[in-house]
Amino acid sequence: MSYPRKIYVGAQIHDGRNLLEDHALVCKSDRLFSVQPISHLPTGCPVERLSGGLITPGFVDLQVNGGGGVMFNDDQSVETLEKIASAHASTGTAAFLPTLITDTPDRTRAAIDAVERAIAQKTDGVVGIHLEGPHLSVARKGAHDPSLIRLMSDDDLQLLLHAAERLANVMVTVAPESTTPAQINAMTQAGIVVSLGHTDADVETCHAAFDAGARSVTHIFNAMSQLQSREPGLVGATLTRGDIYAGLIADAIHVHPSTIAVALAAKPKSERVFLVTDAMACAGTDLQSFQLNGRRIFRKDSRLTLENGTLAGADLEMPRALEIMTTRVGDTDAQAVPRATATPAELFRDSAGIGMLKGARRAVYFPDGLSRSGNRRVLSANPDT
């Protein structure tokens, strides 16, 4: 008979779906976490008694451009992915999609190859890839290099379909005006998560892309056609559909907390709004500037910008996003936690329990709840590490 290596009691536990009382987090002998009622715990095992607070699953982040001082765009290698993974693991992220921002076909192929190798080598946290571009709208380019943005060709489509054969989880951000409904449908049928973003498309075009199979929206409100009185744009299309997921950068810079609250009130199945960090090279470091595609990005006052002031990714950690959602938007802890755990994992073709505490290797303990995200502790399923 195998016994748990350690048991954590005394805190509320959110398992990714539900907020639980009178339960314990159990580190099993196979170094995986489980959640059990306190009344069912075995005796004679090491116990750590926590003074209140909240335990959550490790976070799931579908948009991670860099971290630990490096950018995926700069170097598509396993070594770069390991540095990014380590930086985000330190803040509680357990699974993420390395994200390649609009780049050349050669770098796109290299990024797919690197992620495939990283997964084969069991690089902690890497579960697929997110290709944000290059099939976007120049009119809504944001910090993407306009010289690299282009329409999707047959060769581009075949590259993506082949990637879906090699990787369990592939996410692609496209503008519907740079793709066709047939291309979107082909990607969807292959298991690719098609997400609309960096688009100036009108509402009818966006609905047609959703009907063709697009399932998500990339950083809602940012770099997309806005909700207006006579043209609802992508924002309006997203907020009228309960079948669509939407990523959100909840740093109170990219989107005002009151705007987020209005969106959650308007959207059917608002629980499908999930959190992303859109993190860059500076994550987990004190870097004050770095480069993307040869352009300098500056870090100041929790804001990342190009020299002209254009926002370029986010200076954000997932715990801070959860704090903003609970203290400034109006989410309860029970509502906020799935946005960073189980909900984004719903988009995976192979989630394998990602975003849930059952079978997890990493959890996050907030001694003061989500309202003070800076006070936190990452729990490893191996207490000796």
C-alpha cells in the first residue's frame, strides 16, 4: 500500500471547476496531487496546516511570447522554451502555449519543430504552440511587423495542417479578411483552435468565420474592430455568442476593469472568457527593454511599448490578473480561478487533466486569497523539491 508524501489542510481549495470546503490537497506517492475530503484522509502522514487562504491548480496560459529574458521569436529552440517555462513556473503556470508572433515561414517551421522536440523531451509546461499571425490585418497590426503580415496561401495552410498532425494542441490567430471560411474550416477539422484577432473585419465577416469553425478570440478588445452603434465589429460578434471563447489581458492597462465587467455581463456563457498574460521576455526578470523582430520594446510602469507608444505584449503574471478580476472587475474567487485554469484547457484537443488539481504536479497557495496576489507560494507535487 502506498501512502501520501504530504497533506495540506486548512485552506479553501479550488479544483479548477469548484470551490471546495473541508477538503485537503494530497501529494500522492507518485508525485501527483489529488483532492480528498478531510474526513477520508489516512492517518500517520506528514501534514502541513495552512492558516486559511486558497489553493488553486497551476495556471494554464495560451499566450506566452517569452520569459526569463528570452523571446520565442528570437530563438526557436528547446533551450529557449526551457527558459520561458522556468520563468512562468515560478509564478504558478503549469501549462502554456509558446507563442510565435508574426514572423517568416522559416521561423514558423522552426518554432513548430522546437515545440515538437520540447514535448518529446518532456519540457515542463509546454503542451503545444500558438501561432499569432502572420495572417492578420495590417490595419489592426498592433506591435506586429507589417512587412511580415500576409494572406494565407495554400502552402501556409498545409504547414499548419501538418503541425496539427505532429502536435496535440495547435492554436492559430488569424484575421478573417486574411483567410477564407474554407481555410478556417480545414484548420478546424484538423483539430486546430482557430482564434480571431488583429482584425478590422465587420460583424458579418466575423460571424461567418465563427460559423466556419473559429472557436476563440485573441485578447478581446485589443487589436480588433470595436463595438460601435452601427457596426459591432469583432467585439460585438464575440459578445453575442455563447459558443465562442475569448482570451483577455486583465492588467487594467489593455482593458479597463469596467469594460471587462460590461463584457462579462453581456456575453452569454461569460465563463468562457479566460485569462492570458501575453507575456514577453521580461517575465521573471528585471529587464527594462528587449527586442522583437529588430524593434526595441520598453518596460515602464507595468507597461510594455514600442518607441511610438504602441502596446507590445503585457508585463503581467497570472496571479496579478486574478487579483484584478476579483478586486476591480467583480469576479468571485470561484468565478476567477477557472478563467486561469480549467476554462482555457477546454480548448485543448488533448487536455489530459490540465487545469485541474486531480493529477496535477503544481498548485498555487494564496495565503490571503486572490485579493493579494503578490503573497503566494507555488506548491510542487514533490515536496522534496
